[in-house]
Amino acid sequence: MSSVNVTFNLKTAGFANYANQTLTFKLLQVSADKDDSTKPVVLPGIITATSGSDGTGSVALFANAESDIESTFEVIFPNREKGLFKIPLSAVTPGTITLAELLVDHVPGGSDAPQSSVYDAAVAYSIQRANHTGSLTLDSLPNGSITGTLAVANGGTNASSASAARTSLDAQEQKDVLDDLGALSAPDSDGQIIVATGAGAFNYESGATARTSLGAQEQKDVLDDLGALSAPASDGQFIVATGAGAFQYEPAATARTSLGLGTIATQASDSVNIDGGAIDGTVIGANNAAAVTGTTITASTKFAGAIDGTVGATTPAAGTFTSINVSDGNITNAGDINCDSISADDAATGLNVIFDGTDTGDNKITLTDNLASALDITESTSGSYLKFTTTDSGEKVVIGKALDISGATTAAAVTGTNVLASAQSGYNTGGTITQGTSITTAVSLDQPSGVITLFANDFGANSATSFTLNNNFIDINDVVVASFKTGHSQLTLTVTATANNSCTFTLYNPTGSGTGSITAVINFAIIKTSTT
């Protein structure tokens, strides 16, 4: 079948893009295309198209290829406005035409419009749309051609007479009231009021009679009672009713009693003294927080919010808390803290217990007497590191792990009545040195212990050979212990001199024969001594 691509560009009255809106195209008559190999008959129907974000769009519409009958469409716009157009045969060959051209230049009408009854009906339908906003004239309609009633829902009265319309609309006929009021004569005095006296009846009434009809009291009675008062005698007096029809002046204090006000009525907002009763549902310090002072403050459930300042400022009292969070603040001026454990709040920061007493003996940890383990410093998986035993006659400190006693650069002193090793005693640091040049060349090794490899030498018969060890660990009163790691059966080794930072080793061969060339190796260790 043949078709024509109809393009369109929707704009609002302000010429803005009419974006994402749907147009409905309705084919209004039966059409046929005998040029098509299938020779289809096209029935009236609907096809839609949607504008893009810029208001433009297109739609393919049926068009006769070779007959003289032009396809006629009705287009329904997004605002329900409608238009008619024909697709001219001349548009088939280029295959594209604009909707604007169709609506302006190709409106159905004239001698070439087929099936004119279809178009007449379409034109008649176009003026019947529900949202028509122009003027609709019915001058061409014959008299009496509009019959029946129009429902209230459609803007009518659902009636064909005035009385029936009032009934349908639940409206009152206003002329009835005017007729009833018209029956009154002119008023005969000032101040008269028109009052309904019955169904469809009105009458004039004076002030007293009208007050009775209104159920109102004549106010001049009260004015008469107030008129009996003399002029007030002083500033601040109140007029108070003292009985039926009686008033008198009362000063503030008496008026408060008459009003049933207690002493709180005379207290300033910033100086209120409440000596009894209950305060329920009241927020204290909502706008301007201030101190709350009381001999006893009892909460039936709990205190909510923050409690700042000192609790028990004058006479501190004990308080029981499930937990206290001071938000990284300080707890100061505390006496005894009785607790199960103290742990670090932040593992990255750790725990620092500071002993800052200024007098000797102020800083101490006091252990309980006569306990096999009065204090045990442990690690969860490695057991005890340091344990203090306070058992009577068996007090001791048990070191459960290796003990490394050292200073920053030099060994620190260990002082005791008895320093005993149950297994080994010695150094865990030392060094090695090899003698150069000759057997008498001095060597230097600054370690508390070590190994000296001597220069190769043939120790002759009945000979003594000496060399110096320079070592800043040696003091003049120290004992340097030395022995052969590798030597010779004819050789002996002694330390023949000790000085600050050095000592002298002497090797003897007291036999009558030489040793031959050997490389002797000496082990040594320094033992510290004291003259005090």
C-alpha cells in the first residue's frame, strides 16, 4: 500500500515546544488501493504519533496511489482540538508532506470531496466537542428542534418548568418571602424589628418583645447594679460581684481570694518558691538552663539527658550507676575507686597509669599479705611474666620469662646479696677479632666477651709471647677470664696485666721444644668487680 510521511512541529501559544504529546489521526472513509498487488480495502481507523522533546514528530498515513479519491483524515491534538485534511495525490510521489501544509492547503470541501455526507458529519462532529471554548450559535436550527431535558451533571436543571427546576435544584422560590414581607404595613416607631411569627407570617416587635424572642436579657439591669457603685477609692481596685445584683470594689489581695488564687500568683517568674504539691509534665530549663537545687531530688524512673556540674556539691552522697561515659573528659578529685578492671578506651592510644606523687613513698602499689600470688602480670596465651608472692616467710618475685637487663649503650648493674643462676650465667653479646701482622700485634674488640684468632706463629722452646687487647668494657679492677678455644698442648695462657680499657694476654711454652707454626684461638669474658 502507498503511504505518505506526514511531519509535524507542535508549539504552544507562546511558541514553546509541545514535547512528548500524542496526536491521533483518524481515517474517516473507506478507501482502496487497486494499484497494490493485494488490492486492499482500507477501513476507517486510528493511528497515533508522539512528539519528541523539541515538539517534532512524524507519522506514515495511507494515501491512494493512483485513484482520484484522496484519503481524508481527522487529527486530534493533545488539547482535544481537532482538524480535517486530505492527503493530495501529488504528495504520494515525493512521499513527505507537513501537517501544517495539509491543515492550511488541503481542507476537505468542494466538488472533489468524495462521500460528502461523511465530511458533513465530521464537520458537525467538530462543533460538538466537549471542550469547545468559542461561541456556539444555533440560529440555523428550526424552532422546537431542541427537546427533552438536560441533566444537572451536564449543567442543566433536569426539568422543563421553573417549579420543577427549583425542585430538582433544591432551591426555594424567593418571591414567596417577598410576598409575605409585602403584607407588612410601614413600621410605626423607631427600633422595631421584623420577626417571623409563624409559617409565612412576619410582624414588628419592640426591643423588649424582641429580646424575649431572642432569649436575651435586658442589659440595663446590670448597668443599674453597676451604677450603685461609688467612684473607686484607690488605684488597682477590682469590681467583683458579691451576690445577686450586687457589686463592690476589692483591692488586689481581696480580689485574688475572690478569684481563688494562691500565693504563687504574686511570685515573679525568676523567683518562684514552691513549697508543696506536684509538678507534672513540666520542662525545667527548656529556654534558659539553670541550676536545680534541692535537699532531695528523687526520680521515680531515671534522670534523662546530661547531668552537669557537681552531684552532691555541699554534702557528696553515694550514687549507683550502671555505666558512666564522660566523653573523653576527666574524673578528678576522686577518693577510692572500687572496680573490677581498668582497660584502655582506645587500643591505638593504650593505657597510661601516671604516678605523679611529689614526696618519696607517695607512689606505690600495695599487695595483700600472705598470698601465693598477690600480683601476677600475665599474657593471655604466654602465661605469667612477673609474679609477686607474699606468703609469710616465702616472699619472692618470680620472673617467668627471659630477663634482659641493659642500658641504652652499656650494661646496667644488677645488685643483690646473691645473684644465682639455676642453669647458665654469661653474656648474650660478644664479638670476634683476628690478629694481624704478627703474634704481638694489639687487637681491639669492645665487647664484654668474645673470640680472638691469633696470627700464625711457632712458639719456641721456653718462650713467652704477649699481646694487648684494647676493650672499653674493661676496668682496672675487673677480672678477665681467658682460655684456649684452639691451642697446643705445650702452651699455657694467662692475663698478666689489667688496666682501664685494656688487658695483656701472655702465652708460655715452658717445654724444651717449639710448637711449630700454629694458629691459636682464645675465648675471653670480663667479670666486673668492686672495691667498695
